[in-house]
Amino acid sequence: MTPGKKTSKNPERPAKPADSLPAEALSADLPAQDAELEAMLARAMMSQANNAPPAEGQRCGLIAIVGKPNVGKSTLLNALVGQKISITSRKAQTTRHRITGMRTVGPTQFVFVDTPGFQTRHGNALNRSLNKTVVGAVNDVDLIVFVVEAGQFNQADAKVLSLLPAGTPAILLANKFDLIHRRAEIAPWLKEMQERHNFAEFVPMSANSAKDVVRLFGICEKYLPPQPWMYGADELTDRSERFMAAEIIREKLFRLTGDELPYTSTVIIDKFEQEGELRRIAATIVVERDGHKGMIIGEKGEKLKRIGTEARHEMEALTGGKVFLEIWVKVRSGWADDEARVRTFGYE
């Protein structure tokens, strides 16, 4: 893939890794969208395959999805891309990396950037790294989608809002709008939000509604500059299988251990080898205390076995081949507050 021309707002674009995942490789367990969204995007994809628009008729741009932790950013990204590329769980700080997801519809390529939730509760090296990722993302895009829960706004929301640059258009996306029963009560909240920031548009929606997702594409499109696409029409993410393997294990770890396991647990891929359709993967779950290690392993190793089994099944769905997965658990006391080790573990 040859990156497209660059706009003056975005002087540099990251090159796509050689092992990034194309659309056909992403078949993980995202809940199916309803018929309207599937039909609309299927028609667009068929049109691209048969007669891709000339470069002079294309539009393309970066759209940052930002908000406080656990507000639904990753769920929204997955819905927009049409496949699961960003892990989700109820635990805060599930997303720890800048994850790019692409969707090409007709002549327009939308490049969505999912960011970690801005952290205000802990000031360790890990959170400083994650916050730096958020700040960097909002200053290098064509459009910002600021996600909040409809009718809600607290100090964590305000901190993220304060990061938005004045020169970049921002959309206020009121997620979970379907849970608001008396819509008239939203008007005072909306007026207050407009006083806090000069939002270009207000979009009430639910990330689980296909109609709302289709509508959001149309709203975002007009803010993207005319320029050649940055990625191929069938690409959905710039992240590699190795990266996705670590994220899948971390998602299962968080989902199966609940709130008892501290947020500082992480996953390192020690080995990723491919032999035809077979992937051999060795991974280490890193925790800060011996007690956390026991919690993950469980009685007679049953909890760790279940984490590995569920992760392996999802990896096989992702890659379309067999996966041999080994997982160990190691204690690295204080790693989340050690800047050198945070970088070693792959955080920016």
C-alpha cells in the first residue's frame, strides 16, 4: 500500500505494517449489524471492487474517537469498522493503544482512531503514557468525535473536553441515547454542552443501532478533505496479528477475572510463528503481585485454561487457521510505574 497525499493539517502518516490485517482476516465475534447496514456497506464494497473511484474523486481523513474510560469508544469503533478490532470489557482502561480502524464507503475512506480513555485517577508511568497517546491523537486529525453518555457530564468528561484543540471540528456524540426515556429533558443538557465547547454538530445515537451508524458516516464525511485514500479499500486495521493476539488475551483476562484484578495487568507476546495456516503463539501475562498471579491461574489452573481456550478460539476465527497457544503468568512488581519497563512492554 502506498500512502495517499498528505494534508497540511496532518503532515505525517504512519506507514502500514507489512503484516497488517485485511478485511477478510477480521472475522472475530462482533455482534452482527442489522440488514440495513449490511446491505448499504455490501453495495459500497461491490462498487469499489468493480470500479474504484479515481483518486481525484476520493475523500479521506483521520477521525479521533475520544472520551473518558468506559464510555463506549471501542464499541463504537467496532460498529463503524464492521468487525471487532478493539477489545472491550467493563474494566476501565481496557484500550491502551492508539488503534486505527478503516472503512471505505463509496468514494470516501474513513480512518477512525480509537484512543485510551484519559486517566485522572492514577498518575503512574503507564497512565502518563496513555494520556500522551490521547493528546497526540487529537492534534493530528481532521475531525474529533467526543463521546459522552447522553445526559451525563462529569469531571472526567471535562478533562477530555479540555484537550480538544480549538481549530479542529468536533462532534458531540451522545451515546446510549436509546436509554433516555424522556427526551425533552435532554435540551438543558445539550445547551450546557454547547456552552462548554463550540461543537460542530450534536449526534444522539446508540452504537448498537445500525441506522445510527449509517447516519454517522454521512455526518463525518463532509469534514474529510478531498485526497487519495491512505489504505486499500478492503483494509480494516493497521494493527498486526501479533498485536491482536495480545489484545485478545488481555480482553479474556479482564472479562474472566472481573473487577478484582488490578488494571495494571498486561500481556506480552514472547513468540509468534506462522507455519502455513498454523500459528504458534507464546504469551506472558504480567502482574504486580503474587496474589494476582494466583487469581489468574485459579484452582488447579482452571481460570488460566479458560482464558487460553477462549483466546485461542477467537484467534482462530480471526486468522482462519489453527492456533497453538501457550500462556504463562509472571510477577513484575511495580512495572506500571517504571517508565523504562512501560516502554519495553510496548506502550508509547
